[in-house]
Amino acid sequence: MTRRLFALLALVTAWFGVAVLAAAPASAHVELLSSDPADGARLTSAPAQVSLTLSENIGIQPNSIKVVDTNGTNVVTGPVFQPGDIAEQVAVKLEPDLPEGSYLVEYAFVSTDSHPVRGTIAFVVGTGPLITSAGAVSASTGTDPVTDALFTTFRWGSFGGVALLGGLVFVLVCRPGGRTDPAARKLITVGVGLSAVTAVAGFLLQGPYVAGRGVDAVFDPALIEATLRVAYGKLLLLRLAAIAALAVIARRLLTVDLPERQRSRYENLGIAAGFLVLLSFSATGHAVADKIMFLSVSADLAHFGAMAVWVGGLIQLAVLLRGRYPAEEAEPALARFHSIATVSIVIMVVSGAYLGFRLVPSVEALWTSSYGIVFLLKLAGFAALLLVANVSRTAVRRGIAGRGDTGVVTADLRRLRVSVGVEVLIVAVVLALAAALSSMSPTS
């Protein structure tokens, strides 16, 4: 299992590291590059269609473009379509022989990173006044504040669920005796349940989140159908299926008398299911909007996977240290986890640095944008986490070095209990900041 884990981490790390130096800056959310008619255009005759050229290919999203007159009447006659060979260009047909007057084009797209982007442009036919459109090419999401808060909260919960699931690695690799520990098993069960609940909540909230609606619209059939049409909805369903598989696999792996051949098979299945869960996050985040998506998504996978293994191990370690455990159980678990934690931290640092370089548009943006400030706070939290982790490492060395195979681990391991508890609390804050980042635009 240890070899498989390190092989998977090494594979993902190598995957994103092949062409780091060739990477170009990321564009983050979709942006409107141009329109026909242009914003503020005055036309002598009515156009047959309105086309928009975007910064990325988002596919054909139904009802994403609306054109209204001064009375608010929609003058679009057909569905959204691609008018030519340019994948980033979308358009709608207009009613024939539109009368003179001002018209407002309202667009609402979902970026490939699953975030909503809205805006308006205006044009006039004839010599009449132009409809004013404050923020004509706006990157504002216009999301309902309650929906936005719930969406971020459930995203935080989903990160926590994955971290708890990562504790399965600790139990299988570092502490096989934990298979019979009710507390250790309960944490994994809670991870499965929390991951499933937050996936369902994220699926239901995505529609109102994109449409700027309140929580009363979570069961709106039209919004649910719209979520199913985009990659985010499909990946959430994939996550649910992978979580269901993990629930069965984890139960089997925690069985003490499972034959070795079956155990090996379930371990392989567990790695595959866990990879799908991680992919469902990375393929719907900021990394997927990168110009070299393969590298950024790979880096995000490595970062998130290493986090799950490390944080899941920390939480399980807190369970192990909650009381007085025999040295022959605690010492090997601590020693094995030390090497896993070291590799995980290295992967998180390298992949996190790469993602920060790709997603933050400039050095100045670190202190001049909301995204940059929250990113710095996350870095500060991670640095604090490493400092406390170093205290834990020192306590492990002092508490275990020179001890025999019998007796009870005490002394410096009391200090270790406190430091690990502090680590878990800091992790909760860092995950909350990560959830906030996932709902913000790097270019905001």
C-alpha cells in the first residue's frame, strides 16, 4: 500500500512538472473579448444577430444570452449557437426588422472553472438614446449573498470530507490496528457522509449560484437541468458515484480478516475511486481555466491529494494520541506517518507555488486584490502549520527515541497531543480560506 501511495503521488507530481517553465499566465474566469455589435454602437439598420467572442470555449449554454428592448421585451428568436468556426464565439438570432431604439444584451455564462460571469452591452438602432449599462463588460458574479455564503460553506465542508477520507491511508499504512478502533472508523464514516452531503448540496446550489437566485430556487427543475448540462454538474455526479464506491471499499478494507488477495484488489479500487473524487474538484476549479490546463489541473490534483493524505493522517493521529496507547502501537504509526507527511508537505509546497504563480496575475495583485490577500492569508496559515508540525516532529523524536517495545508512550508525547490538536485547528482555518479562494476570481 505504501509503494502504491508513493507511486501515485510521484506519478501525479511528475505529470504536472513536465513543462512548468513553458507555462503561460492563466486567464481565470471567462471574459468578453469583443461583440458584434460592439458596446455603444449606433447602427443604421437592425442586425440579424448578436455575437459574443469570449476568452475561452465554454460550449453552447442555453439561455445564456438575452437581448431586450426599452420595454424589457426579449427580441431573441432562437437558441444560442456558434455562428462560425471560432469555438469561443457564440451568438443568438434576433427578430427581423427590429424597430429603431435602444437594445441591451445581457449575458450570463459559466466558466470552465464553474464560476458565473455576467455582464451587459448596449447598442442603438437609429438616432435614439443609448440604454445606459453600468459595468458594461463586468466580471461581477451578481450572486445572491446567502447562496454565495452557503456555497462557500459547503465547499469548505467538502474539503473537510476529503481530508477525513484521507485518514484511510493512515489507518491502512501507518496503523493497521486502527481498523478495529471505533473512533478511527467513525472518522472515515463521517468523511464519507460529509463528502456525499456536500456534493449533493453543491449540485443543488450551483443553479441558484449561477443564476443569481436565492436558496428558495434550489429545487427549480430548470436550474437543476441547467446544472446537468455543464461539466460541473456531471463531475459532481461522478464524485457521488466515487464516494459511494469508497464507502463500500473502505468498509471492506477495514475488515481485519480480509484475504490478502482481496485486500490488494480493494486497495487498487480505493486508489482509483479516490483519484476520481480528487479529479472532480480539480476539474471544476480555477486550474481548469488555465491555458495549459493539463499542467495546472495536475498540480491541483497533486496539491489536493497530498493535503488529504497529510491532514487525514493528522486527524487520525489526534485520535491515536487522545489517550494512553501502548508503545508498540503508537511508535510504528508515528514513524511511518513521519515519512508520508514529509513527502506530502514537499508536494504541497511545490504544487502550491506553481499554482500561485499560474493563478495570481501579478506580484502587486497579492496585496491589491481580494484574491491575493486571501491567498497570502492561506500561505500564512500554512506557514504556521509547518511551524507547529516541526514542534510535533521534535516531540516525536524525544518521546520515542530510545524506548523499548513495551510500556506506555508518555513524556514528550503529551506535548505532541497539544501540538497535533493545534495543527488540526489551523488546518480547519486554512481549508476555510481555500474554500473562499475557490469562490473568488484571481483577477478580481
